[in-house]
Amino acid sequence: MKVCIVGAGAIGGFIGARLAAAQACELSAFARGATLAALREHGWRLQENGVLHTAPAHASDNAAELGSQDVVIIAVKGPALAAVAQQIAPLVGPDTLILPAMNGVPWWFGQGVAAIGDAPLDSVDPGGVIAAALPYAQVLGCVVHASTSTPEPGLVAHKMGNGLIIGAPQGGDSARAQQLAALLRLGRFDVTVSANVRYDIWYKLWGNMTLNPVSAITGATADRILDDQLVAEFCRAAMREAGAIGQRIGCPISETPEQRHLVTRKLGAFKSSMLQDAEAGRQLELDALVAAVREIGQRLQVATPNIDALLGLTRLFGRIHKLYPE
């Protein structure tokens, strides 16, 4: 099986290094800049439990050179996807599986959901550019439950979590998802094949759509956010709004925000991925995590005053610090 990792950062590099170590597929990477240079010089590198694991890497910034793939795993930051989707066209043949291992609401999320409508979500796919390049029929949904970082380009540090949830956006069982799950398990991932991956995506989003941006604008770790009762209640109010939206789109969440925060507390004083991006001067993935939720709410005519405030504050922070486009 030919597999290409698009974006060998914290998540893409994690998946790539694990698959390279397993030697279970013909693996390549589509990468650019310093990450491409590091892969060519050092190969795949993954730091786990104090041990550095390495494996040879075949990497290129020319998709035509890599050719058509059986599986394309996309792990770029949301703001980069529209451009990348067009650049990787040579990787995607008529039977290629596309697995976006990314945060937040994906570009395909509204398709097949009457309440949302099939029109592209402007917040994550303005003009439908991504949908045109990455066919919905070839997509598998994906949720990543892992904490990783990139201390330097091409080097991934794994802290915790091995969970991957994958499934067909249309729901139900998927033979191709089962086949891909078998491959990913060879890479030591705990893979669940979901019959409702859209729900799994919404559930994870519901849990992290507040802590991520609040941590970015305050610089606070998760424990400090939850210790501040005013801030914690603001987060819970936004979660209740997202929960009401989920109820309308077939993604009802039975937990309360208070119950979810008890789970989050067990993770301790961690830095969210968005806080890490802000500290590193990287663009914030705000649209897929917050703006898309607000846009879906608008389509459903569900009021989202707390989500609106969260988006506005974080967007302004991002623009002032050159982390979000004007």
C-alpha cells in the first residue's frame, strides 16, 4: 500500500514515524522548507519515553514526483489546507483514500446534513476550493487523541495518547476504513472504526473549542483556566451553545460541560495546541475550531453570543500579534 503523509509536523510526523518503523507500507512525505530538509537529512524522528526512534524517509515538495497514492494522510494546519489541497492533486487518484488528521470542523462536515446544507462552509473552505480538490466520496473522517509537539523541524516529541478514530463521513461500516485501521494498528495506534465519525469530531471539538483559544489569548495552562470560576463558566456557556447546535445536526452530547471539565482536570497543567502555536508565532487554527461552529449556528438560526465573543476576542488577539489574517 502506498501511503503519503502531507504535513510532517507534530501529528503527521508522529503518524509517519510510527508507520515507517513498522515497515508495513510504501511510505512517503509531502513536505516543504525546514521540515523537508530535516526529513532528507535525518529521516523520520520520534522521541518517545526518552528514546529517539529513527527511520529512513522519502520526502519531496513535488507531488508529481511522489505519484498517485492508495492513502493520503493530511496533517497540515487548517489555514494552509486550501493551498495544499491544490498542490497535492497528483497524489490523489480516483481510488485514493483521503484521511485528514486535523483539528476542528473539516471542510466536508456539512455534506449530507440537511440542517447545515451542502454549500461549503465559508469559514473553513471559502469558495469550495478544498472540496473541489479533495472529493467527499474518497474521504474518511478522523479524530486524533494524542499529545505531540515539534521541538525542531522534523523531530516529533510524543507525550501521551495513541488514539485514532476513523470512519466514513456517511456513517455505517466501511471496509476501506477497516483496511486502513489494520495498517495503522501496525504502527502501534489504538484505532477505533466509528459508525458515526461526524459525532466523534463534534464531541472532541465540543471539548477543546474553548480551552484552545482562551489559553492562546491568556497564556494560561488548562488548570489555570478551570481554576478561574468566571473564565470556566464562560467556557461552559460556549459549550452549551455548541451542544445545542450538535443536537440539531445529529451530534447530541449527553455529558454536561461540568462533567467534561472534570475529565480535562485529570490531564493537569497542559498547554493547548493553540497556545503552543501562539508562543511559537504560528498562525492560529481559529476558523476550524470556533468560526465554523458559529457559522453552523447561523445557518441553523441558533444564537451563539458566547461563541461570538470567544471568536471576536481571539481573532483580535491573533490580528494584533500577526497570527491571524486581517
